[in-house]
Amino acid sequence: MTEPAGSQRADLEKAVRSYGGLWDTERGLRALRDAGHDPRDKHTRQILRDLASQGLLMKVEDRPVTYRLA
């Protein structure tokens, strides 16, 4: 069963704030799986983009896309 997008977003934001460092799709997927979700690549990338547009993350590399805590 897939959880609502909001709960995945909240859990990924919590992980980013807790652990800091560099974030890419793979790390986001692992964090969401650890939180009990069944994440999809596309949705995880969107959450990371949203967190970047909020100012929580800053893009540091384009290919592969990598973010770091702002």
C-alpha cells in the first residue's frame, strides 16, 4: 500500500533535517523505505525538488542531481 504523498514528504524532510549532508534520489529512496514507505523514483525526485524550492536543500550538482542541506 502506498502512503499519502504528504507523509512521505514529511518523513523525507525529517530525515534531511536530521542527517544533513548530500542527498540524491537513491538516498531519498532509502530514507523513505527506512520510514516504512514504498517510494517511487519520480515522486522522490519531486519531493527533493520541492524541498530545494523551499530553501531547505541546495542543488550542488546537475548530473546526477545532488543536493545538500542549505
